[in-house]
Amino acid sequence: MKYDIKVTKTIQSRISEVDFENLPFGRVFSDHMFIADYKGGEWVDFRIVPFENIPTHPATSALHYGQSIFEGMKAYRSDVGDIQIFRPTKNAERLNLSAARMAMPEIPQDLFMQALDTLISIDQDWVPTSKGSSMYIRPFMFATDEYIGIKASDNYRFIIFTCPVQAYYSAPVKVLISDRYVRAFPGGTGEAKAAGNYAATLQPVQEARAMGFDQILWTDGIEFKYLQEIGTMNVFLQIGGQVITPALNGTILNGITRNSILQLLADKGIKAEERNITVEELIEAAKVGMLEDAFGAGTAATISHISHIGYKGETITLPAVESRTLSHEIKQELEDIKHDRIPDRHGWVYKIGAGVTA
């Protein structure tokens, strides 16, 4: 289905003010954004407008009761100049799974894709060309009822905006295993990209950074025994030649990069285990030299190597990043697919302007 999207372009682009060689992550924003409103049980008023602040009523429901979800994705410029996005329909699917968990309406996938294609086509000059850079894309939805009362909102707004970025993590990360704070419980919202999930992690991460770590490796909220995920990333380990990642159990985000890594490993004939991983298993493997690699995987970072793991006052140093093989191969293959340098065997790449598909 084709939607009527009204386009109002900015009078004066801000692109000339941007230093594309020095981009802070998430602080420089492109010229336009897409907006749609949910009223009377349907999505209406599709428009692309100049990037601007959003007028907000003090009683806006999302501000008080947390009905807010989002996605994160990236657009890349290929070596021949095409602009393409990695697996965007998976982001649309996951956004709708988050919406269902948070009692919010779904976004039609064809609307999501048309809005994405139109918006990025207009702001295509904002997609950087330097190595390691990309256009970060933030679709999000929030409740807009002007009402102080705890119930699912009747009205919502969906917005997509973009920003040119460089790498999220510029160096390997140091992670602290959590044995006090909890990110998600069974039956909670851990597998949804709900805003509140991230708010609950901010203070513990501040404490971890004060101790010299970059992020927290979260564990289960019952025994603090089983690994979950790292900040905004899924976690992978290579122990004794075996690749392992925590099984999805409702508390862990079903990462698109995670799923892509599992597929690329399968393509190489490497069967990764998706299972519960205990802290004890991780620590013991590291101490006896069996932990060959550990990395986080997510849209913002793609693959971010873990250099140190802290637990109960002890810090373990992992093998030098340069000595690792498999994670470097997978990271390079993902980058090559995203930039159209090698064949896209799984049909993961969506080219902007090539025709909207569902």
C-alpha cells in the first residue's frame, strides 16, 4: 500500500555547519523528520517536516507512565555511492513486538518502510562517507494522551529522525558483571525496546564507570548467576573453540545483529550454542585460558570487543584483541555486506530509492 506523505522541506539546510570528520555520536541531527499520529484507532497525518522540537503538554501520558518504545538502525553509503540499510524490516517487526508488549498500536510495515525510504532520500547528503561512519536512524513511538490516569493511551505519535555518526565505541570495552542491580526479570519488558528498560540501567552504569568500566554485563535478577546482555548489546563468548551466546528467554533483546552473526557463523559451518551461560563458567574459562574471545553485538557498535571483565573486586584481562580471529572475520563480513562489497546472500540489504517493499 502507498501512503500519502506530505513533505515540507527546510528553507535552510544545516549540513554546511557539520564537521563530518568529527561527529559525536547522537548529537548532530539531519534536516528532516517523519511524523505520524494515531487517533481514533488509526494512523493519520503522515508528514515529513524540518527537524524541530516537539510541543508537549505537561500531562502527556508517556512522560508519566512510560509508554515509549524505539528502534535503532543505520544507513550506509556503499563504495559506489548507493545508500542502504541493513535488515530494516526486522526493525519494523521488532518495533511492533515492543508495541504489543507495551499496549501500543502497531505501525504498518509498509508505512514504516515508505517513511524510511522517503525521509532518507530527502536527507541522503547527510549519510557520511568516511570510514566507520554511518547515518543512525531512530524510529520511536510514544503515548500522547493529555490525561493523568494510569491506562493505555488512546493517542500516539510515531517519529523517525536521523543523525550522522561515527563509531559508538572507539576502543575495546571493559565490562563489570552485575551482582547487585537488575536489568530485567522473567515476565517483564526485557525483550522489548522500551524506554524504561534503559532508564533503569543509568545509575548502575554511572557506578561502573566510576570504577573504571565502560558498561555492565547484566545477569539474571533471581540468582545473579546467568549472563544476559551488555548495555545496548547482546554478548558472545568463544570458549575452547565453541561460540556461545545467552538463549533468548524474554529478558534479552532479540538483536538483529545477534541473529545476523548466528547466520554468518552457520554459513561457515560453525554451530553456535544458544544456552544459559553462568558467571562461574565465564570466570573459570578466563582463568584457565579457555576464554578466547568475548564481544558485544548491536546496531550502534556492530561488534565491540571486550578487553576486561570485572567481578567481585577482581578484573580479568582477556586475550589481546589483535590475536582474535573469528570476531574480526565476522565484523569485517558484516561491514562488507552493509557497504555492498561482497554478495548479499541473504537479501539483508535494502537500497534507498530502489522501491519500497514490505
